Amino acid sequence: MELLEILKSLSNETRLNILTWLKDPFAHFPEEELSDETPQLGVCVSDIAKKAGMSVPTVSDYLKTMSAAKILLATRKGQWTYYKRNEQLLQDLANHIKYKL
């Protein structure tokens, strides 16, 4: 786990919001934007951008930063990219903070 990389990727309010929204997509995104595959795939970039009130390219850069730090997992399906949380890494991060910092 690259702790510094992870912490840098979280040092932005919108990125923290995205992480919160993706924890429970059905509570944060309109039902018509989600599907039965949402738990496996995650949420589409365009839906995250709409929720954030930002452009798709800006949100896409944020998501790529978080994905590079392995906080988010990306899945490509056709022309769309979906993102979901990497729960194992987040649990490892919580344990690292709790026991080592």
C-alpha cells in the first residue's frame, strides 16, 4: 500500500464526496442511473460528474487519480467506464491508520 499516494488522492473535497457516494450508490444517485449491475460494476463517470456538478473530463481526472492510488476500481463496458470502491484497500488503510499511525 502506497500510503502517501492514497492520502494525496483523497486531499480534495470532491474526491472525498465521490468516495462517500460510491459507498452506497443507491442512496446517492437517481435510481434510473443505476442498474442491477451497479454492485459489480460501480457507477458511470457521467453520472458521477452530474452528481458533482462538474465536467466529465474533470471528474474523469479525479477518478483516474483515485484509481491510480487503487482506492477505486475501474471497469470498462462498451464505451462507458464504471467506478466502485476498493473495499479491501480501504479496510487496509483504516487498519494501517488505527494500528501504525
